[in-house]
Amino acid sequence: FGGDMHIDPALLSPVSALMGALIGGSTTLVAAVYTQRHQDRLQRVASETAKREIVYADFVMSASNLLLNAYTRGTPFAVRYGARWAESRRQQVG
């Protein structure tokens, strides 16, 4: 280890080019994998949000109908069907 190290000047340029290509290629690959994973995550989040919006809209419509029925038919109808509706929603979401 204590000796002089000599690098052949004819090999320096090709070895540097090869190392640069390997490092550049590796960096590109890592960036592509990261980007793809990020896009997949964004798509999953958007899909889950859309599902929740549909369930929420269904909830609002059903609750509105139940409230309207409660005002027109009386409270026992709303209580009876409200419990049945809540149970069906728990099964759909779960």
C-alpha cells in the first residue's frame, strides 16, 4: 500500500465514461421507480376518495328521505327504518 500508484492515462477516460454511465443509469432507474410508486399511491388515494364520496352522497340522500318520511308519517317510521338503514350501511362500508 505504501507504493506509488500509477494510472494508465489511456484507461482513465474510458473508465471515467463507464462509471459516469453506470451512475447516471442507476440514478435514472431510481427516479423512475420512485415516480411510479408515487403515481400509484396518488391513484389509490383518489380512488378511495371517490368511493367515500359516493357512500357519503348515498348517506345524505337516504338520510334526507328518512327525515322527509319522519315529518310526513311520524317518528316511529323513521326510527324503525333508520335503524335498518344504518345497519345496511355498516355492512356495505365494512
